[in-house]
Amino acid sequence: MADNITPILELKNVVSAYGRIKALKGISLKVFPGEIVTIIGANGAGKSTTLMTICNIITAVEGDILYKGERINNIASDILPSMGLCQVPEGRRIFPRLTVMENLDMGAFFRKDAADIKHDLERVFELFPKLRERRKQLGGTLSGGEQQMLAMGRALMSSPKVLLLDEPSMGLAPLLVKQIFDIIRMINSQGVTVVLVEQNANLALQCAQRGYVLETGTVVMEDEADKLLTNPDIRKAYLGE
Amino acid sequence: MRGSEHWIHMEFFIQQLINGITLGGVYALIALGYTMVYGIIQLINFAHGEFFAAGGYMGVILISWLASQGLHPYACLALALALSMGYCALLAMAVERLAYKPLREASRLAVLLSALGMSIFLQNGLMLTQGVYDKGYPTEITSGGFEWGLVSVSYMQIFIVGLTATLLVGLNILVFKTRIGRAMRATSQDKVMSALVGINSNRIISITFAIGAGLAAAAGIMVGLYYGSVNYSMGFVPGIKAFAAAVLGGIGNITGALIGGLIIGMVEIFAAGYISGEYKDVFAFIILIGVLYFRPSGIMGENIDDTRV
């Protein structure tokens, strides 16, 4: 990506910690508008922590988090969705005792524009027809795949500019995983910038334009996705060769 | 002869049933505050009974003052009810802000102790400002009633049951049909995810305290009208009984609080009527201990359906 474009999201030497244990030891990364960027790495490398730190659920103790060029370190988590920064967290975190429809409504909680909300709801139902069928069911009674769809639908109801996705493939059957990734591409083609955290490096790198490789809280490599995909070290460490 | 004796028993039974519903409704209103607060921040708010007492006092102060301004008694009652509920809602928000919010990240024991401290503080505050003696309620507002043989239903009881039902319906609509209610349920289910969809959990917690205290204030006025007086320490025993009701129903569960309140009210009245009036307070605590021993999750369980807030 050209240097003269401002990144929509940027991390500069971000450090965050659980108590005294540092989980991120100075992460720097850039995400440009319209991209799909993936963060890959082993379990415990700090991928989810990175997303939770961006959303200020975990507070960064050092470094800068910039969104559209503005420092957002001190902006409360519950303000960020209205700025266009949304996350589908690890494990999807569906509200189990709210109905599918209520879960989707929660995605649009901060919005007042009734007509646009209705339009977005139709769009979500077009992407995930299953959700329309199940809209009166409790979130907790859905299958894993349906919960992933609901979590993504809920995030889309916030009309995000940047969507942070944490392990969307986790625990899903291969056919469903393919479907979910197709939808991620479709959402991206409609103008949403995507940050994709994945353990399934192969799939993630095929979907993304660029990738960052995380190891124990630091970025050890960053490159175009297809270059990472053919890099022998990466193939050995993350693609099981 | 045996027939008429049987009928007297029947009338006595019906009378106890009516009294039990009245008292049970009051316990249910208080229990809702315990259960909603527990549902949202897993705190047993031991200061909750004090909102009930504060509501009872504010009610009698306002009714007397409004009456002295020449207002119609019914208007006095309605206005005093609304204002007392508002006053206790604000009081509870202040208590939450001062005594619980700073301890959000602290251990649950710390918040629990803070709640006990708040209870003592509020109760003594009431004693110092209002005195240690009972304060009489103007009972003529709702005097009179219906009688069928030995069964009598006072207008007061009708008023209490009717108001309780109205408040419960209102609460149900608020929690299950409105945006704020959805946010309350979402916050109780997953605070991190609630923040990620843009819900300010501190605001939701504050609103939850306000609603619970408003309901307790209404209960305080009802009890004042029913028994004819209020006392600075009146929050303690009904507070603990309502807590027993919330635990019996399944703490955190709204429907459970209603069922638990009615059961505790019934048991107390029937025990007083058929066993001994002197020991009536004991039965609620026997139930509390029994529930905690045999089924700590209560009748509705904590997590088995969607009526938890």
C-alpha cells in the first residue's frame, strides 16, 4: 500500500497486559481503508488481545492506537461502535437469552436512524437467510454456524467502517467455513475494512490482501498475503508443512 | 351444625388467602429490586430495604403536606406515590454511585460490606431526621371495603393488589419490550459484549437500581397505609423476607421474585392464622434456610430461562 494514504486503523508500539503479565510487547500494524488484513499466529500469541486492546476492553499501557488518524486509546469501549469500529469477538458472544431479532437489535443499539436500520436488517437477512427463519428463537439455542452468522449480522447492524473478526472459523464444519469466508469477502466488497484474526492461516491468507504474523506478543513478520502464503518459514510453522 | 362450622373454616381460609396475596404482592415488589440488581452486578444489595423505608416516610410526609394544601385525598396519594418513587430512584442512584461504583473491580465481599454499611447509614439517617417513634399514616384515605359474611376485603387491599399488578405489568413491558429493557438483559448476560455493541453498562446499572428502588418505595407506602404507620427500622425485616423471596424464586429471575414473594406472603399469613401469630416472622427464614440448603438456585433456577435481568 502506498505510504501517502492514511491508515484507517494503526497501532504504534502498543503494549498491554493482564495484571503484571505483558500480553502485547509493542505491536505495530497498519490497516488501510478497504483492505482485508489478517493477523495469524499460534494460540496465545496475542491475536485476540490485540483486538480487545483496540476496542479498549483491555487498556493499552503504552503506545498509540489511531483510528482515522485520531488517537483512541482513551475512548470508552461503548463509544467505539458509533464511530464505526466493531468487533465480532472470540467465541461469538451471542446474548444467549435474547432472541435472534433482539440480538440483531442490540447491534443497532446506538443508532437512531430507523429507516437505515431497517435497510441494514434486510441486508443482514439477505446475507444470512437462516437468521430470518430463526428470528424468534433464543440466541443460545442456535448451532455454532448460526451463532457465527448472528454475531456477524449483529456487527453489521452497527453499520461498521472497520470490522474486527476474531476466529470466525472456530469450531465450524468446512462447508460452513467456506460460506463464512465468502460472506467476509462480500462484506469487504461493500466497502467495509476487515481485520481478520485466524488460527486457520491458510484460509485467512487466501482471503486477505496483507498479513501480520504474531508470536508471543510481537509482530515477527508482515507482508502481502500471497507472499506469506508461499513463504517456506510460514508454511512450516503455520500451514502444517 | 357441622355444615356451618365447615363454612366458617372456608371463610377463614379465603380471608387468609386474600391477606396473603396482599402481603405477598408487597414482598414481590421489594424482591424485584434484589433480584434485578443481582442479575446485573451479582450483588445482594443489603441496603435495598432502606429504600422501602425511605419510600414509606417520603409517602407519609408528602401525603400530609399535600393534604394540608387542600388537595383531594386520592390526588394526594397518587402524587405522593409518584414523587416518593422518584425520590427513592434518585436516592438509589446516588447510593450506587457513591458506595458501589467505585468498587466495580473489587471483590464481591467488598461490595457486600459496602452495602451493609450503606444500610446502617441510611437507617440511622432516617432515625436522626425523622425520630425513633412510629409515624402515623392517614388511613382515612382508603378506609372502608366489602364484606361477605366473615370475609372482608378493604379498599386498601384492593388498592395494594391493583397497584402491585399495575407496577408488575409496567415492569414487564419495560424489561421485555423496550430498548432499555433489552440493554438491561444484554448487560446482565455479557458485559463485555454489551460494551462492544455500544451499551454504557454504568448507565444501565444505575437505571436498574433506580427501578428497583422505585418499586420498593411503592411497597413502603402500601405497607404504611396497610399497617397505619411507619418506623425508621421498618426496612429490615421486610427487606430480609423479600430477600428470602428472591432466593426462593431464584435470585436474578424476575418471574421468580414474583412467585417467591407470593409464596412467602402466603406462608406468613397462613402460619400466623393456623399456627401462631407470634412466630410468623420465623417461617420466611425457615424457607430461606431450606432453599439455601436443598435448592440454592431457587424455583426458577438462575439460568434456565430468559426472564433474568
